[in-house]
Amino acid sequence: MSISPTTPANISMMNWQLAHMGVHYRSTELQDNGYTYDYFSPEFLFADDVYFDEETKTIEQGGYKALVLIQEFLDIKAAEKILEWAKLGLPVVILGDAALRTSYNDGKEAELAAIISELKTLPTVKTASVASYDQYFSAQPVGYDDNVLDMLQQLGVYPYAEYAEPNHQLLTQSRIDDNGNMYLYAYNYCPNTYHQYSHKDSIKDLDHGTKIQTEIKMDGQFIPYAIDAWSGKVTELVNYRWENGQTIFPVDLDYDNIALFAFEAVDSEKLHIVSTDAESSYTAQNALVLRAIDSGSYTTTLSNGATYQNTVTVPASFDITNWDVNVDSWTPNPTQRDLSRSETIGQVTTTNYKTSTVKTAMNLQLPTLTTWDNIAGIGQAVSGTGRYEATFNWDSVAADGAYLDFGSSLIGSMEVWINGVKVGGGVSDNPTKVKRSVGVAIDGVIPSGKDQNTGGISWTKPVVDIGAYLVNGVNEIIIEYSSDLTNIQISRNAVSTGNAIYGFFNYTSAYRAYGPAQAVIVPYVDTTLSSVSITGPAAVVSGTDDGTPNTAEYKISAKDIYNLSAINFEIEVDGSFLSSESFAINPDFELLTTGNYGTPLYWTYSGNTWKGKATLYNAAGINGDFDIFTMVFNVAEGKTGPTDVKLNYVELSYEGNWVSAYIKDGVVTTVLEQWYSKFDLTKDGVIDLNDITFALQYLLISSSDAEWVDAYVADVNEDGVINAADLSLILANYTIQYYG
């Protein structure tokens, strides 16, 4: 039979997955709705670690929620086991005339028929229909439509990771740990280029593009996290919702890209974002953060019903320019097998030959980056390595950070350093990747290995967050790139071009566009929703002329908080610096807890550290920005130095559901400054002739005179002029030594 290199001539050459046609189980409807499944022999049911969990109604340890019988053959022992488990609650679906005959022509079909007949009477069992079951396992393209999905759902069987809408692009795998936390792998597998070869009419004209944007519904109530497979970074997601016992979150994946997620099983819901039109959102230190890459207004709705409208201004994206580029072109030495090494073991000597690599340096400058095939002096026939160096300016006031966008895809591998720090990872501590000496000694020196780094730049979506590496002003960037050897091998006719293996793997051998296609800085602005802060004085003097203690006032305030029921907080102070004076609760709130020491706060202490906490009820239902609690402390007389007033924690209640608040500013550092009597003009701790002399040199100087900037301290009666009245007051306190 003649086989075209691009078109599958018969079903045996079909790329079943890309044609959306099943192999053993013909329908892909389960897969298209998020179900995952395995094929196993009847003997699997009797393995030592396989059992039916009557509580979860699943086959463990695989977590299988149901059995679907599709084959014509089934032995008696397996049929009895399935009947036993079905009576205990295992859902079973029988497709057409499956389980019609026993194996090995043992003549037990009647016994099997009796078991299957009893099985079909159970409420946990359904029979699904399919056309042409008698040809189901033939070479004919039949059996692609059945109602197994409907039967499973009638039995209450839904996938661990269900799709909001059926699709022909996602494949998923899920896992669960002993604590009920789940993990999900999602892959966009369909290039949208193979549908015309399908034997299913519904697929032949299908055009879903290469990107998928949908929602996945996890079975259970979780807090979701995204895991960056390139760097290992874990980010708590805030854009999700709980509905009907499921956690629903968005997925946005380009073709051939993957996403990893973790799901923390929880009993109560955290405050989170239900919907937003911002570019992305995440959680940082209990904060709900919106990220925008374009200027504009963004609408966000939280799980407590609050809606925010945020307007942001984001700087425009820009190319990094003026690159110094050094490319080493790798080619084989014209003299083949020019390298050799011999080794003798006993009476046998072996010699290994290799052809060395010739590296030709190419140095040039580029205004902006592009791939090698677009660069004069390099071209498409080159394979090898490249080093790129440049600088760029960054304004840390205008934006919170930036992405570095290298284009739609990347062929080869690449590592990036910003200001000397590797982007997306560090030196690997994997024992298999540690630096070690390699080879044999050359001129008495053994060649040393190199550090191996974790992380890197994704090949499928080469866009990386560089916000953590940027500094205000000039930044340095270095890129080290490595291609594969395809282009040089094609140019020397060592590799042919065209589709590989009849296009079965969607792989084409052709010249590749090596190197980063661009290097564009994409600034972003982060906006924090719902925060609590504490404010207070930066400095206060530790005494007064009349002997009464000086005071310092601190306020706990809320910003962008809506639908709040109650607030619970704890403060911490150093009792050797500050002592309680007065407290004021926002009149719209009511105190729910009992204080002590004559205050609304309940205080505990250890040494000089005092901690006070309280719970307040939002009786008036106020929203937005508001003060919550005001505290006035007496300052210890004569005490100097810095002291901290801390907001240890804040919890917010939304209809009885307590969540940790984002504390934007949780510490106020107040410096207690040395107090000097206002009559001590020279601030030497004694009121004496030096102070009289100081006042006399500015006698009759008033606030309108230029000298007032120095003279004002002698105006002790604060009437705007230095005169006899001020001298009289200084003399009245003369010879009083109050320090030293």
C-alpha cells in the first residue's frame, strides 16, 4: 500500500489523538469533558494493594470513581468481583453488548450472563448504547458516539477536574494527597492542523484555534495555587469561586503549553476575587493584588460582594536596544575523527575516535533583537551559542515591575541575568547536577565543570517576570543562548527536510529561527485591594516644661474594605517607652470583647513587651476608607531612642467567615528625642549665662527679620519678637540644672 507522507491513508496510520478519535475506547467525549481513565485487565482487581473504599465509593489506590465495561470478553472471577463492589456502591457502566463472552472458550457464557443480568438490576449500574457494537473493535471507523457520559452522570460520577464547557484541546491529570489537597496538570495538546484527517464528521471542519480560555471545576472546596514549572515559584490565586461544592477557576493556555496547579483543601472560604478584567490577579501576604499591563479602568468583584473600580496608568512597553552580540558558530572539523583516546585493560587496547567541533566567533551590534536568520553575517545555516549584552533604563516610580517578552516562542535554551542575578532560578543543589571535575588532565590541570542552574525561560511561552531583579535607573542584562544542531546539519545535507514519520508527531524537519526574536520590556502596575495600616509619629520629644508627660497618637485604619462584619486585631508596644493614656473606637463600631487595666484592649505582657487585642463589630456597616481605632500613649520622660508600635495581626469577618487581612503598613517606628527646656537655648542641660548671652545677641529681632531662622528659639513667650519679656522668663529659671 502506498502511504502519502502527509495524509494518513488508512486508520492504522491515524494520529488518533489529533483526529479526536479513540483507539480502544472509541469516543473522546469523556476526555473532552475532563474525565481521565485507564485501561486495565481483570487481574488488576485482585492485586494486593487494590481495594474498594466503601466510604468514598472509589477503587483504591487509584481513586477510580467508576468502571466502564467495553470489551466483549470478561472472565467469571472478575465479573463476580465487579458485582460484589457494585452492590457496595461502585458505579458501573456497560457499553452495548460488552461482557458477553468468557475468555479461553471455557463454555461459561451462561454463568457470565447470569452475573451480568444481576449486575444490570442494581441501582449503581447503567447500560450505555453505541451503534455497530459488533464492529466496535474492527478496523472500521465506527463507535465514536455513545452515551457513556450521560450514564455516568446519571450515576453521579463527575470528573475530579471538570471542564466548564466541552473542548478538544485540554488533557489533565489530577492527584490527591493524604490531607485531601489536590494537584492538577493541564496540557493544551491540539495544534488545530489535523482535523481534516479525522473520520468523525463533527471534527473535520472544527477550527478552535491554538489558544484555549476556559474554566475548570475542581471537585471540592479549595484555595488554588499556580506552580511555575520553570522556576518552581508557587503563587496563591485569587480569581476563583465556589459553586455547588466545586472550586471554579480560569485557565488560559497556548498550544503545546502546560500549567500546574495545587489546591489546598479548606473548610471556610477566604476573601478572594470572583471576577476581574485586569491582566491577572494574585495573593501576596494576605493582599488581593490586581496586575495591569495596559492603562485603563478595571472592574473587580470580590467573594464578599464588594465591587472595585480601579484606574491605573501603565508606562508603554519598549524594546531593549543597542545590543552587543557574540555568536559562536559550531561546525564539524573538516578532518573527521581528529580526536582519539586509547585505553588498555589487560591485553586489550581500545581507541575511541571523535570529530572535534570548530567554533567560529561572530561579533556584531544590533539595534534590537531578532532571530539569527534575520541577521546579516549570521544567517539560517548557523547553529551554536550566543551571548547578548545590553543596558536599559527603568523607572521604579512609574511601574511596580515588568515582564521581559522574548516573542511568541523560543527554539533552543536560554538563561538570562539581570544586574548579575539569574532570572528564574539559582545554582542547582541536585546531586546529579553539582559542579565536578571532568575529563583527563591537560597540561597537568583537570578541566573543571560548571554550575548548573535551575529555572530558565519557557520555550513555549518565553515571557518572564523580572520585577524582582530591576533597580531604579540603569540595568544590565546578559543572555546566554544555545541552539540545537538542526540548521548546520541541514546545511551540510546530514539531515533531510520535510515531515517526520508521515507527520504523525506533528513534527517537521526544517531550518529553525534560532535566538530570541525580541526583548521587550512590558511594565505592569499592581493595585492592592482591602488593606489595614497603622500610622503614628516618626519622632516625639520625651518631656515637657510643665512636667506633664508628652504623648504619641497612633491610628489603625482601613482602606478599600467593604461588607465588613467585624474586625479582630492585636497591637504590641514596649512598655518602657510608652504607657496607656487614652483610646477611642470609631463610633460606627461596637466593642465585642472585654478589656483590662481600664482600657478597651485586653492586655498581656512579658517583660516590657505589652500586647493588646480587641474585637470590634461594624454596627453601622461602614465601607471604604475609615479609621478603626485610635490610641494615645504617654511617652516616658527622659527616655530616648527608637521604639516600635506593631500591628501583629488583623482578621476581618465577612458574615462570620474570618480571613487574615493584608497589613500594608504594620509597624510604626517612633524616635523618642531628648527633651530640653525651652529656656535652655543652648541645649546643654542647664539654664545659665550662655542662654542669656544667646538671647541678647538677637534682642529686638522679630519674625519678619532674616535672622529669625536662628533667633526663634529665644522667643520663649512665642510673641514673635525677642525682647525683655523673654529675658525675664529665662532669668526666672536661671541656674536650674535639669540634666547631668
